[in-house]
Amino acid sequence: MAQTERNPQEARTDLYDVMRSDAPFDEKARQALEIGRQYLGADNGHLTQIDTDVGHWEATISTDPPDGQFPPGLKLGLERTYCRRTIEVDGPLTVHNAPAQGWADDPAFETHGLHCYHGTTLRVDNGLSGTVCFVAEDPCEDPFTAEETMFAELVTRLLEQELERDHHEAELTRQANLVNVLNRVLRHNLRNDLSVVRGHAQLMMEQPDVKTHGEICLRAVDELIDLTRKARELDRIVGEDLDRQETDIVALVERVLGDIAPEFPDASFTVEHEGAVTAAVRPNFEQAVKELVENAAKHGGDAPTVTITIERVPNAVDVHIVDDGPGLDEQEREVLESGVETPLIHGSGLGLWLVHWIVSNHDGDTNTETTNEGTSMTISVPRSPEVETQPQVAELREPRDRYQAAFEKAFEGMFILNDDARIVAANPEAATIYGTDRQELLGRSLRGFLPGGFDFEDAWAEFKAAGTERDTVTYIRSDGVERPVEYTATADIVPGQHLIAFRDITDRKQREQQLQQERERFERLLETSPAAITVLDRSGTIVRANDRAEKVLGLNKSEITSRHYDDPEWEIVDAAGDPLPSEKLPFRQVIETGRPVYGYEHGIRRPDGTLRWLSVNAAPLTTAEGEVERVIAVITDRTEQYEEE
């Protein structure tokens, strides 16, 4: 796999621009996959559709060209794909060197020879849809980073939202088309005799406007994504107990600069040291250095100068990060040096909590100094675990329990709740959704937002026990109006504090209600029509029939829907009594031409042995792409008129 072709900032900006555009979903998805492919340095990216019941895998959208190895429309057996493992773990699956990681005998590697894979499960309307995956033939030198996995997840979640919106609107369009087609057929065939059908057809012509509702304004920015990553990193670091290893600190700092420097092309970085400098540190020490260097570059002005000095002192190693920017404010300095509770305003504070925890867990300490020339931050850790640099820093006093964050620019409403379900932080979008000032939300219990009949205590206990939850619930706005929200909740993002991200889905529910109304209208029209009506799928199988069809065809509905349009038991004949070939029947003509057929007459033999003469009007129901999806047939029994003639 090649090196990353885009930096994170550029990739996220481009991704949001694509998702905000008015392009069709397929084009949005293709562009989003291309951005992900470039960011991960993959050969190609795919949006897949998976059916676990039949073991089906299909690349519905792909960055590969039609003549590529994995073009759009490619269908494979699920058992020979890495994606089968992705949906088993229901989360990100990363493979950077398949043989080296024990995948040499896996059917996916044996079939396709792909050394590198990154896949994320994609769900639509709470059900499995498929995956978003990126693959490469060559192995990666290093495993995928947390940032890369977060970006791939972001691509997946945005595509999920777009798919849900498109699915609802496509279904609404299909129902409207169904009604319109049926309206045309009935009006053509029944003119003066079917006043009931004519009335319903008129109702169908008074369609409500179908507006584009529920589209999520993507306003997520780097701070939120970075904050989420850091929160997970903090939780992982607090819980792990890895051994220290003798480490070349100079090489460690140079690796950090290799990752950060491309993200800040206007910054100047210098590393100063005298000879080799080593210390016994845990793997997470590199993350602490990275957070401070990145903080210096990010907040050091337009063209910051950052100098990292690595120094051996008695029994310890000091890493000094000096920049010429405006410096840390008092709150952030207090986080870095002592870890005390503070009302943080942006995501950088969590990074400083991370630094504080890592260094303290090394029995070290941190110091900051701000002058007119800039800011100096120093990490000091023992060169070996048995020796302390200075008296031990103050005990952390459960810093995770007291952490308080506000996600200023989240595109969804967000609450941070304590163990009592009281809000300790809320972002502006949460205040907008609830319809009040953000400060008024702080300290309130979540149960106060829910209707009286909601069993909050049991629900809260179940959520904390499960750890994660995704569902919909009705909440009460500040104006007393009840509205639905869809939420995702994660327990203990830091111990004792729980994240809930939510969005108002009133528009989507209204669209679903409109869709249901369209379905009910069709059902009423179908069952009240004095004409026999059948609906056939593309294969010619009858999938729907109304009450009148039972009388005309002499079969009950279950018997009708078990037959094909040219089933031999119909004994279909022309006016001369000769059998009619399938290709001449109305259904086949509609499928082949895409155009309606009116007034087609033929005879059928009913189960009681009588021959009935029918006049059939058949019309196509098409998808948004113009493909015939269903055929509607309106059937009139003309036996009496035929015999009189």
C-alpha cells in the first residue's frame, strides 16, 4: 500500500464538501470513497452490499474502473471476502500484512491475494447493509493508525446517513409512482363506469410536495474527531499496564516530527540533542510527545517555530518543546501540570489530559512557562522505573471522573452525563435542538427530557451495563412539544462520564408517515376498485391481487400469487382458441418495451372449467433510473360482451 496521499485536514474538508453537494448519492459515494482511498493510500475503495442469508457480496459502488479487478457491480461469495469478518466483529477490521498476521490460509487472501484491507460495517435503518472497505495488493509497512481508522469510520457514517435519506425518499417516490401508474391505467380503461376509481385517481393527482427532509448538515470539524480519538486513547491508556522498554528518545521524537510536519507545512521544526538519549518508557510516551508538539504547531501562529530539545539530566530525561506562539492559557496549563478539574472550551484540553496521565504514569512530571517570546513545555521522566526525577507529582484524584468537555462545533447534539444522568457538558447544537440556552442545560437530569411514562431507571441501568446503545426516543422540547430523536450513546468515555450524541428526526418521521399514507391510499384504491387488479414483479410472478381479481380469475389471492403470468394452468388462448405464446402477452410486451399495453384481449380457463374472456391494460412501474420494477395489470371480464358479439 502506498503512503497516504492526503493530509487529514484536506481530506476531511473535501469529504464534507462532497457530502454537502447536490450530487446524486452514487456520485457522492464514489467521490467519498476516492477521498478515503487517497487518504489511506489504498488501491481502491468499495461500498458493498451484503446478504448474509445467501452469502452474497456485491461492490455496488467502487473506485475501480469497469475493467478493474473490483469494478462496480462485481458479485462474489461472501465467504471469500474479508468483509465477512468485518460484519462478524461489527466494527473496523484492519489487515496491513495478511500473511504476516496469520491470514495466509484465509479464503479471502487465497482468492484475491490482497495483503491490505480496512473495512467498516455499514448499517441502514438499524439493519446490516454492507461495508465500506479499502484494499491494496501490496502490504503496508505499518498498521493502520487510529486517525486512519477514525477517518474511515467518518466516511462510513456519512454514507449511512445519505443512504437512509435516499432509501426513504426512493420508497416514497416508488409509492407515488405506483399510485400514478395505477391512476393512468384505471382512467384509460374504466372511464365512465368506474366512478369510485376515478375519484381515488383524482386524489392521487393531488400529491403533497416531496421535499428533501432530514439531510444532516455536516458541521463536524477536526476538534470533534480529534477529541473522540483522544477520549478513546485516554480510556485505553488508563486501563493498560504495559511494561517499559529501553527506547531511543531521539528516534522517537524524529518519528513524531515525521508524522506531524506534513500537516503543518508553514511551521519550522528543529530537534536539538547531544548524542544518544535513551530512557525506559512505555509505548504511549510517544503519544504524549506528539500531543505537545502538535499543540505547539497548531497554536503557534501562522508560521510557528518549534524547537524540541532532548536532554539527559541526573537520573532523568527532559524533553523541552518551545514555540514562539501566544502560549497556553491558565486553564490549559493547570490541566497539563496538575490535572485538576477545569471547564475546557475546546478539544485540545483532552489532549493535555492525555499528556498529564501518560507522564504521571511514568512517575514523571510536566512544567510550562509562558513568556513574551512564547511557551516552553517540558516533560521529565525517569531514565529507569526505579528512579524519580523529583518528588512524585500529586495523585491524580480520579481525573477522568472530573473531566468536563464541550464539543463546540459538533454537527449533532451532544451531552456528557455523569453517573446520575445529569448533564455536565452540552454543545451548542444540543441547545438548539432542545430550544434553550446551553447554560440552562447544565446540571439537569436526562430523565426530565423524557415523557412521564418512560421507565428511565431501567433504561439507564441497561445502557450502563451494555456500554453502548443506539435507538430512537421521544423527548420534550423546552416549549413542551414532543419530538423524536435518534441517538447513539457510549458509556464511560472516561470512567463515570457518558457521551450521548443525538439528532432530531422529526422531518424523517414525517416523511415516513407520508410514505405510510401513500401505501394506505394505494391499498384503499386496490381493494375498492371494481376492476380486477394484479401486480407482477420483473420475473412475471404475481405478487398482489385485489378482491375483484379473485372473482374474475376464479382463484383466491394465495392461489393467484403462487402463479406466473404465463402459467400453463391459465390455458391462455386467442380469439380463435389457439394457445398464445408468452412473448405476445401484455406482461412480456411491457417488460421489453417499457411502454403500456391497452385493451389486449385473450381467454383463460378458470379452475371450474369455464372459459372467460378478458381485456387487459398493463403499465410499467419504473425506478428513478427508468428501469421497469413492477407491472400493473387492470383486468376486465368481457365474457358476456364477447359472447353477444
